Amino acid sequence: MTRQSRAELREELLSRLPRWYTPWLHLAFPAASGLGIAAFALSRVEGLRAWQLACVPLFLAFGNAVEWHAHRGLLHRRTRFLEVLYVRHTPQHHAVYVADDMAIRSARELALILLPAYGVLALLALTSPIALAFFGLGQPNLAALWVATVVSYVLGYEWLHLAYHLPEQGRIGRLWLVQALRRHHQLHHAPQLMQRWNFNVTVPLWDLVRGTSYRAPGASVLPGALRRQP
């Protein structure tokens, strides 16, 4: 797509938003509810043992694998009954934001970046059988740690993804960690690479495991052949 066609698509997508849409509420509600749930879950932990705490990195690695599979399998491929996820991501999000033009123009574009406001609660509900299984096995601490890890991981995903799409020279965009992780996600936004490479949005652990981590040669974030032509 040309710069003009991408601008037209951006305006069309924003025009579809309801008039009552509030970007800051979209950002604040998942954060407040997620942090509240995580805090409550952790308050239920009693007599924590070292081996139980050691399960948290395993939970995080599992979340990273799920992130990779969901991104690759649902967001970049049409799946029956879940086509809305593909449409929202590939023909829309990737069409508006390309590798050398990642930044949002206005706060209302949070609707094009963030999960739906109910996303944290929905993902918690989907993963609740695992928490219930831990509880049923007599491991309430693991159930609480699982819940806290799930909501924390989803919030981390949301905040990092948003950070990558903020202006690079802004206060957040200049942070070293954001710059380092943005390069990985930025390459994923190259049209030639998005279907095969860099599916992790948070830490590219599972991209490394599955051999889908693409690194641009040389110092440039993007090789010259992948730079968008005007």
C-alpha cells in the first residue's frame, strides 16, 4: 500500500469507532482490573514454598509459547469462527503500520493497537480451568500464582506493544529496552516478513525456539531491500 492509501485506511478505521470511544479508558480499564486481580490473587498466597515460586518462570515460558502460536495461527491465518481476529490484525493493523512507519498519530489509534478493553478478563476466563485444576489438586498457591502471572503477562504484552507504536523519539520510545524489543517487532511489520518471522511481541523466546527470529544484517534495523518505497 502507498502512504496515501494507508492514510485513507487509517481514517476509515477511526471513523468506524463509536463517538463514545475514550482512548484513556481503553488503556486504564484493563490496567486497573488486571492489576487488581493480580494483587488479589497474590494476597491469597500463604506459606509459599520455593518450588512453587520456581513455577512462575515456567508459567511465563508457557505464556510466551501461547503468544507465539496465537499470533502465528490466529492473527495471520483465517480461522473459522475467529476470522475477526485475523481481519483486525493482518488487513488492518499491518496495513496501517509498516516497518518504517510504526507510530500512532493520535490517542484514538489506541483502538488499532490494544486488545479490546475486555481482553484481559476474557483471557483470564479462557485460562481459568488451569487455575481450577491447581486448586482441585490442593495447590491454591499455584492457582493464585497462575492467575497473577496470566494477567501480568497480558498487561505486559499490551504495554510493550503500545510502546513499540509510540513515537521513537518520545520519552518511552527512547528507553533502551523499548528500542531493543521494538526492532524485533518492527521487522515483523515488514510486509515481506510478517507471515514467517518474529511472532513474539514481548520477549522473543519462542521465536528463538521455533527458529522464526529474523535479524536484519548490519547495523540497520531494516535491510535496504525491505525499506518501503514511496
